Amino acid sequence: MSYLFTSESVSEGHPDKIADQISDALIDNFLAFDPDSKVACETLVTTGQVILAGEVKSTTYLDVQQIARDVIRKIGYTKSEYMFEANSCGILSAIHEQSQDINQGVDRSSKEEQGAGDQGMMFGYATSETENYMPLALDLSHTLLQELAILRRENKEITYLRPDAKSQVTLEYSDDNKPVRIAAIVISTQHDDFAEEATMLAKIKKDLVDILIPRIIAKYPQYAHFFNDKIEYHINPTGKFVIGGPHGDTGLTGRKIIVDTYGGKGAHGGGAFSGKDPSKVDRSAAYATRHIAKNLAAAGVADEILVQVSYAIGVAQPMGIYINTYGTSKVNKTDGEIAKIVEGIFDMRPYFIEQRLKLRNPIYSETAAYGHMGRTPETVTKTFKTPNGEVKTVTVELFTWEKLDFVDKVKAAFSL
């Protein structure tokens, strides 16, 4: 019997995502001037206020207030009526030096033996139901909001949009676990005030169905056949959505970890990503397990793959690697045997993850909205400045964990 599955996403203007983006902007600035920085930075945003807290070990000094304001301005909070605005919001920093008790478990005389920054388990997932090996419902949810943000910045076809928004996509799957069609789409978008509420609701729904959806279909033709005239649309289902962003809801770093990963597919170890330097395996090992899962799926090992790795704080070697192919394996091996082979291909010690995926670079701001996984690898040039006038321009690779650079090694190991 067919079944339904749902995933959601949130926009860059959602309060939790504002917090994530500020935390990751701080990470990037620290790493740009001191690649060995150890950072765990949390952000809280509310009406007219930003609070920064966390632990840092770094040789560089930053103007954290200016970095936060730049992020808020880039997102689009630039008007006083939003009750949260880049130039006027208060910013309080309570960032202090990292505990030596924690640091001694991570740093080693030999970098190769660098210990894990914390205990825990991390998961990576891949599925062949999309070209980027991501779950379709989440991919569509992200895509809707990315295109909505483009419409907001263009300010031509739709002129009343504000930064805060959420989306949700429900898919119908066939008996053999293949997505068949979109059953429902939910979009809630913040907007300017309208004179008449009834007119407002009708216009917003019409604009999103008649402008946003056709743009998605035209820009992503691989998804066109999932759209149909039976989709149930819920556009701003609660009605008026003028009060939003941090004025409507407090935002915190790390509260959208399912949006950040696989939309409820696969599994999640529980650790957030944003605000953490790559010595924190919550982040680096989650990227590494995604890299493994995607390369295994692309090599043809299985159509659907979950990879788990676990660590003890201060210990370099992981406690173990677990593989689940959900019965979709295309090789004549058990999931346990697949895991053993994977251990021989991918060195999962923290230092080697950092080196393999080039994680000691300022590459994290781009991850902090619209998902850390399923993104397109690219090379960009970025410029950073310190309060004392030092300028650093660096060229970095983004989303290295999405590269299919181990497919040949996987095929060789599995004789594919």
C-alpha cells in the first residue's frame, strides 16, 4: 500500500537560522585568521537583541558585533518595522576562553592522534531517489524557500515578502518505496501588512501558486513530473503573518538539526553543527558519514544507505562504524561486511576527516541555511577583516563532503 512522508525547511530569515548564520559567520572569521581555532559559539536572537555565548581558543581578535550585524543585514532585516534590524539591535557578547580540561583531550603532540572533541554518534545518509542523493521531500522543501528568497530580493513579481518563512512537502510513495507525486505543500511566509486581511490571504496564495511553483518547475525540470493539479496547498494557513523573525519567536543556534540534515529520513545523532569548529565531531563526522553514504550510493553499493560512526571524547579512533542498506544492497555482502570494507577506505580519525574534507577553512556560513547536505560543491573567494585592519582573502572549496571523489575507490573495493 502507498504511504505518505513529509519533510520541512525554514528560510534564512527564520529566527533559529539567523542564530545559526551568526554562529557560523563567527566560525569562518576565526578560521580565516587562525585555522587552528577551537570554537563553540551559541547565538540567541529575540526582539531587538542578539546574545552571543561560547568558548574560544584562538590567536585572533574579532569584532563580533560587526560580524553579527553584517549577517543580519545580508539576510534582509533592514527595516525598523521588523522590530529586529541590523543597525539598531543590541548585541551582547559573553564569549570566553575554552576550558583547558576539554582542550587537553583534543590537542596532541602528533596531529594525527588528535582526539574527538566530544563523545557521541553521528549519522550520514544517502538515497538514489534524487540526483544529489538526498530525500526528495526535504530537497523540494529547501528549493521552495530558496526560490522564495530570490523572489523577495528581486522585489518585482512579489513585493510584500519579509525574510521569515517555512515550508513543508508531503510526498506519496509507491509500495516499492519510490516517490510518485507531491500530495501537499505548506508554505508560511512573513509579509508586509495589508489593508484587508481577506484580500491579503487570497493574493498571497495566488502569487505563490501561480508565480513560485511555475518557477520551481522551470528551474528544476527533474522535479516537474511530481507536480500535479491535485496538490493540496496550505499557504499561510493561520492567516496573517506580519509579526515574524526574532520579534515573533526567539531563535537559538542548533534548533533545526533535521532541516540541516535529511528531513527525518535516515537518523540523527542529536548534535547540532553550526557554531562548532571541525574538531567537534558532531559536525565533522556528520559531514564525513554523508560523504561515505553518498559515494557508496553513487558507486552502486546500495540505493539507500545509512552510516553511523561513534566516538569517545579525547580518543582518535572511532568506537565503530555501522551500515544499514535497508535491504537495497547490490553487492553480495552483509551490512556488517560492507562496514568493514568502508573502514579500510575512509580514515575516520578526526584529523584525517579535517584533512580529507578541508574543514579547517572558512567554509561554514554557506551551510547555515537551506541544509548542510545535498548542496553543490564549488570554489569561492572570500574576504575577511579584523578590527585592527588586517585583511585576509582566501579561496576555499565549499561542501567538499558532497564530492563524489571516492566512487572509484569504492567500486574497486567492492569489485563493481
